[in-house]
Amino acid sequence: QVRNSIKAMVQSGALIGDKATAWQARLADEKEVAQARRQAGDGMGGAAWMLGYWYKEGEKGLEKDYAQAFHWFKRGAVLHDVTSMVACGRCYAFGRGVAQNDSRALMYYMQAAMGGSEVGCCNLGGAFAHGRFGLDKDEAEAREWYKKMPLCAPKDCSEWSRKDVERWMAERLQARRGVHVPTLGRFTWQVLGGFSPADLARGETVPLRP
């Protein structure tokens, strides 16, 4: 009852100042959370991911709760949202909100990669490159997944991860062909595997994607 009275005072303009501003922010957060719940219930995977993110970070007035975060990430994954699939993979990989499980982490990363997630392709490539989640190292398979990253949407990978992949690809090119790659930034990592030693000697380059 008290809460409803304060809400009415804020909405009517009877309550002003810092307290009113704080209540307005709280009411806006509640409205946004309620809308996301409705949308997730209507089958919108992106809304389910957003709820999971808010629970993971403790935002929009929600208490930080990894179990609830995983619940909503899983809901989003069921609704074919690739960002939610990546989030589920991370929950399983690090044991956040669910028991740690490498096999399930790999499964969700693979689903995300096959669904067109840049992070999914990056994580799956990394699993093959470094022998993670029970996989044997397989540089050829890693390279194939890394090369799919520029074709993905959304562009949800960090710049640090892209640079790490670029570095890995350049080092493998050098080892495979005996070619020195002097400046990583001059080469587009997604097509490094397609250059011949002669191309590199001529200084062939392709502008990096934005």
C-alpha cells in the first residue's frame, strides 16, 4: 500500500527531488524487466538473454543470481538465440548457476557457432586450437572455425579476442610456410591462410574490417 502511494505521488508530480528521481528510475527498471519477461514468454530469445544478463550483473533492480541468469540463458537458447547459447556455454564452462560441465559447454558453443555467432566460432576454434573441453588439439579444424568469424552476425566478439585469433593465425602461417609475418596489423586475419609466400613478399594486404 505504501509503495503504491509513493508510486502515485511520483507519477502525479507530488513528490520531487532526489527521492523522486530514484523512484522514477526504479519504476522504469521494473517496467523494462516486466516487458522483457512478457517478450520472453512470447518466444523472443533476445529478451530471455537480456533477463539472464541483468540477473548475472545484478542490474535493473534485480539481485545478482547466477542460477536465474542460467535459467533465462537456457530459455533463450531453446528459442534459438545464439547469444544465449554462448552464455549457456560460459555458464557450463565456469560452473556459474549450474554444475561445471565441459561437454555441455562445448555443445552450446558448437550450437552457437553453427548458428552464426562470432563468439561461438571463436570459442569453438579456441577449443580445437588449445585442446579444451576434452577435445584433442586440431589446428586445421581450429583454423576453419576461426575463418568463419568474419562472416558471422552479430559481431559479438571482443577486439582482444579478434587480435588473439589474428596472432594465432599469423603464427601458424609462419610455421606452415616458413614466411615471416612482420606486422600483424597489416594483414587481415580472416584471409591469412589464403596468401602464398609470393603474395606476402609483394606486401599484399587487405584492409581490416571495421
